[in-house]
Amino acid sequence: MSEDLLKEIDADMRAETIKNAARRYVVFVVVLIVVALVALGIWQYKSWQHHKAIQAASFSYFNTMQPVIPMMEGQTVPVDAKNAAIKQLKTLSDHSPQSIRALSQLERAGLLADQGKIKEASVIWETLRADQTASSAFRSLAGLLWIQHHLDNASPADLRTRINELLGQQTPWYGLLKESEALLNLRTGKLIEARQIFGQLSIDMNTSPGLRQRASVMLQIIAHNKTVNKKGNP
């Protein structure tokens, strides 16, 4: 009799334990679901905020660029309009999401360079080049622009290092980098190497028509200078 009673008590205790464990499990699952829903809501809200920030920054960027767009067509733009755009682009580059920030930096540097302020533009190119949060295309473009604007005055060794570094990457600016390399070869007296690169670029259908045309012109100039030098040195 006592054994049956003990078994019954033990069974009741185990049933109660299982019920309590089940309640705790249900509470735990509910908490997990609530946490997951809250996290999803926060993520969606932040995603919405980021999307809105990109939209607002894009709108500001295009409005800022409107007065200076005629420059791309070779038209003259008032200095005041350029200065206003430079100032607004500085604000955008300081407070915008990454993609718009990089575009603003590139445009601002371009406007400064157009005004002959190469030193200020170079600081921006170097900053963007070192910014690991920016896309590789923007970083490599900043590096290319620095090279193009320093081909005449920077150290040939430094220029060659920068060019080779970018050529070793997957970059959409390969043709322009090779053009810079050829121009550097001309500057340092490596005429044969320069002619080889220009020859390759002149027939490379992966480059732009403008680049192929410039390469062809450079080949003609090199050939003409070679002929003149031969006549001058019989």
C-alpha cells in the first residue's frame, strides 16, 4: 500500500515537473519570438532610414551639380557657381552615406583641380584612396586621378609604384592606367616601352574610342620626333 502511494506521489511530482518545464519552455520560446520580431523591426527601420538618407543625399547631390554640369560640355561656368558647388559638395561628403560621399569627394576634387588647386584636390584623392569603406572602383579612380595630375612633377619612382599597385588590382581603369604608364615612360626617356604601350592601346577594343585615338596620335608624334631626330643627327 505504501509503495503504491509513493509511486503515485512520484508520478504526480514528475508530472508537475514536466508541466513547469513546459511552461518555462513556452515562455522561453515566446521571448525568443518577441526578440526576433523586435530585431527585425529595428533592422527594417534602420534599412528604411538608410534608404531615405541615400535618397535625400542623392537629391542634394544632383541639385548641387546642376549649375556646373555645362562644364562637361565644354561650356564656361561662373567662378561663383563653382565655389558654391565646392562648398555644398564638402557638406555632402561630410554627412552623406558612403556612395554619395565618394561621388561628392570626386566631384569636389575635380572642381578644385579645374581651378588649379591641385594640392587641395590631391588631399581629397588621397583620403578617398585610403578609405576602406568606399568601393574599390572609387578608391582606384581616386588613385588614378592623383597619378594623372602629378605625371609632370611627382617622383617617377612614386608614380610607377602607384601605377603598378593599381594595375595589380581588378580595376575598370586599366586602359587609363596604361596610358599614364606610357606617358611616364616618355617622361623618363623609355621611348620603346612607351611606343609599345601606345601601340597596344590603339588597337585595344576594350578601351574607349577616345583613348584609342589618343594612343594613335601619340604613336604619330613619337614617329615624327624620331624622324626629325634622325634628320638632325645624320
